[in-house]
Amino acid sequence: MFTHVYFSAFRISGTEAAMTVEVHWLGTPQTHRADVVGGKVANLSRLAERQPVPPGFCVFGHSSEELATEFAADGITSAYRELAARQEQNEPAVAVRSSAVDEDGEHTSFAGLNETYLNVVGEKAVVDAVRACVASFRSERALAYRSKWGLDAPDQFAVLVQQLVTADVAGVAFSVDPVTHSGSTVVVNSSWGLGESIVGGTVTPDTYRVDRASWDVTERRIADKARMTVPAPAGVRELPVPRQLRSTETLSDAQVVRTARLAVQLEEQMGWPADVEFAWSAERLYLLQCRPVTALHTSEEAGSTAGGRTA
């Protein structure tokens, strides 16, 4: 199994400070610990062997300084090359996402506060995106959110680099209804393209409700989906949905039920109501994120099922 560990040092205001930056793959013991790599990575890592999680690796360290990633460039590059070899691609497109240690917890989500970069291609671009994610941990917005919840400034960082799924349809599923709190219903939101239009709240997605006892689709609300996010050179862009697709269902009943079953499986595996980001590509279902349904504890994210979720 590919692993890189780096030890280096830098000088801050005349004081020598030791740093450790490590790179490890999802599915390995080093990426199972939420107190080291954050909930986002730890959850996916623990699920990687049994669920359809795209391959990826985590860059993490124990310094509050963004400069720490200067010493991890070789490790990031080597891991990206290994990912390319596994995917049999020269320069695979990846998603680069933050995974703060106290992110995606039972009460705090850091929704939209730390940076995410999609469709990142090439060694230099991946290294730059990781550095930008690390810098976002100490952004004004992130620090203000930490202060609100009584959390200290971060003294460690973790960033996930993962194969990008070029989604035909993407969305969010909840193993319980996050608005009514009903444990008998699974809610699935979906829209065309990558999930960022739902995440950013710029599109109202289709909404399906599935009965957990019978697995029947008990309700469907097909939205007028005006916008979609698609890969573009050096990133992604949001485009108008073709008119003939705007009011067309994004998922078949079979896909809705398969997605709902995944959400319930994840609840059973993780031991808490699951908030799941998923993607369908070429008739295959992928798990992109799994975290607790924080809307059960706070009304701030109750708009999730109306397309207002950010993460």
C-alpha cells in the first residue's frame, strides 16, 4: 500500500517549529481516525471497503501554518501519480475538499466554510488546490463559525483528494426526514450534473420520499431544474439545463430506491441518521460524502430538502 510520511521544519518569528505532513489512502487505518483526518475523510475511509466510494488519498498535518503543505508537495504529486496509474489515466480529474477535525460532526458541519475544488487536473493544480484548502481553514468566515460554537482555531489540517465522478445526476439523501424527523421515511434530492448546484442552493432539486418498510416511492416532486453544474477547463461551471430536461425526472424509481437503501445501509453502519451525498454516472451509484443529519439538532440546515444545503 502506497504511503508517504514527511518530517520537516520551518522558522516562525525566530522559533524553530517541527511539522509532520502525511499522505495516506482512503481505506487504510491511518485515515480511519476522525480526530486526525476529520469526519469527512474518516467516514469515507471506514466505508470504502464496503461501499462505492471513489478512490482517493488524504493529506494531513499537525501545524496551524499553511506553509506546512510546502513540505508535502512531493507526497501529493506521488499520490496523484499513483491514482493516475490505478485509473489508467495520465492526469485524472479529482475533487479536492477540506476535512477539518471538527467538521461534519453531530452538531457542527462547517457547511460551505472551507474550500472545495472540483475537476482539478494535473500535478501542480492538485498541489495548489490542497494548499488553498489548508489556507481556508483559517479564513475569516471559518474562524467566526468556530467562535460561534466555542471552538479554538485549528492546529491541524486534513484535505481529501479524490477521483472526480462525472455525474449524470447527483444529489443528497437523508436516511430520516430532516424536516419532520420521521424515521420511517428516506428523502432523496437530485438534479442534473454535479451536485454543486444543489450544494450551493442555486437549483431546486427533484424530491422523492421512500417508505423504509415497503421501499415504495410514496411522494415525488419534480422541480423545474433551471441550472446544472458541469466540468469545464480548470474547474466547473454552471449552465442552463436544456429545456427538455428541466421538468424531466432525474432518477428512475429503481435509482431512487437504490439510493434510499444506500442511505439506510449507511445509517446502520455508522450508527446515526445519515446525510449522504451521492452521484449516478453511467448507471453506477457512487458515495461521495456521509455525515450525521445535523438538521435533527438545529434548524439552520432544515432547508436541505429545498435545495438550500451547502457543504
